[in-house]
Amino acid sequence: MKKEELKILFIGADRYSLIVLEKLIVDNFTVAGVLVPELIGRDQKLKASCYHLYDFAKRKGLKILEFKKMSHNFWEDLRRLDTNIAVLTSFGKILPADFISLFKFGVVNVHPSLLPKYRGPSPVQEAIINGDKVSGVTIIQLNNNLDSGDIIYQKEVKIGSKETQQELSKKLFRIGADILSKILIPYCEGRIKLKKQDEKLACHTKIIKREDGLIDFNQDAQEIYNKWRAYYPWPGIFFYINLNGCQKRVKIIEIEKLVKRKESSNTLKPGLNVLHGKLVLVAKKGVLFLKKVQIEGKKVISSDSFLQGYSRMLKN
């Protein structure tokens, strides 16, 4: 089979999807159209997370379809594209069986975890929060159950000790894009033996909400640090302080370094404090040195600026 015999419908919803789409285009696969979640506004663009994918598809002259409006016109437009395979990444919606059945070679999904571990919407964040040393990429044959399709290919990838979810996601999708480009033809030719997922090992991740970023100072510093890595840049991690009688959210933008509690004064109580002239978070075990923070309703400031303006709060 030659590349030109494949006509791909690409399905995605964020900038990580764009990594895979760009690779397919660069490697001369025929992408006939792009399916996005939902167009909004008068200019029919997407919400911010999807904009880069939408803009790239538009500049390339690709037909753009909208998932929300699966009307008669949608199905007619899809049939006119005459695609025989779909590639899906980071879509966040379960596709109906009648949609999947339209493609001769089915729907192939690039997923950033070692399935069946971490199915669902936040596999990268979950791996980092749990302190995993290894993650990976799994390419599966999509079915109408969440991330449970047969495995086409799987590759382990080490997680750096300081990698944020943004950095790790980019790395995983670049690796996934490279793998996908190499295995699409052999897969469609039936030269790859598929592997069933072990349902006994399956675990699911949740939809992350803003409030999930709240810090518990009774956790170890490493756990809080992992949470910052997992939730950077969104939703971020935060705590509350009392400013002039009002409770204000303080978001941690950047953590400078991590040290063990025994290197600090054991007299410091868990929470926000000052150590060696620096703004710190004292955890149950360990201390986090903060570099940049953002008080609710204010601009991002350095820890030095915070201390200049609010040091009186930290005095015992």
C-alpha cells in the first residue's frame, strides 16, 4: 500500500493534536479534513486551546468539520471527503459506533500513557502527580469505549524529574507522531498483530478542575512539587492567604528549587514563610522555594516583590 491510498480524517482539539497533524503533513500523508469539537463565535473559531489546530488546518486549506453538529450536512460532508481512516488525538469526546464504522481502516488513537494505565482525559497529569518515573505512548484501534481498544503499538518514555505536564505532553506526542507515521501503512496492510488490553490493570483519570490545584500543606514537599509540575500551566497550584481581612488565592507560578526539611529550621510551621530571606512553602516534610507567584486579581510578581509588599503577614 502507498501513502496516497490513505485518505485521513484528523480528529483533535488542542496544540498537542497539532504536533501529530503537522507530522502527517510533513511526511506526505493525505489529510482530507479535520474534525474539531465545536466552533464558537461569529468568526467560527475555536476556544483558545483549539485555536492553533484550527488555524493550521485553515491555512492548509483542509476541510473543517464540527463534532457538535452531526447533522445531515455533516454526514454528507464526511462522505464527500471519501476518507478511509481517521487519526484521533486529545479529543475529549467519545465517538459513536456509526461514526467509527464509516472508515475502512477504523480510527487510530494516539494516547499519552501506557494503556490500560491512565485511561481518560488527564493521563500525563496523573503520571506526574503519582511520581511515576516512566510514562509512554500507546497507539490503539479505537472502539466506542473510553481508551479500551486493541493496542497497535506501545513505547515507554522516561519522565524527567523536573518535567512539567506541558513539557512531557509535547515529548510524548512528538514520539507518538513519529511512531504513527511509521506504523500507519503496516497497520492498514494487516502486518501488525494487535494486542488486547488487560482490563484488570485498567485505571481511569478524571477531568481536572480549577479547584483541584489547592495545596495541602500536610503533604510532603515532593508531593506538592509533583502537583505543580502536573498542573502547570493550568490550572496551577494555589493556596489562600488573608489580606486586609479578605481571603485571597495565591497561585504558584514558578518553583525555584526543592530542599529537604532538615536543611531548614524545624521551628517553621507548615505554610507560607520566610527562610534565609526567601519566600518558601513549608510542607509536612521538606521546603519549596518559590520564585514567582500571583495574588488573585494581581499580576505575576517575583517572590522578592511579594516579600517587599506583604512581609508583615509572615512575621510571627
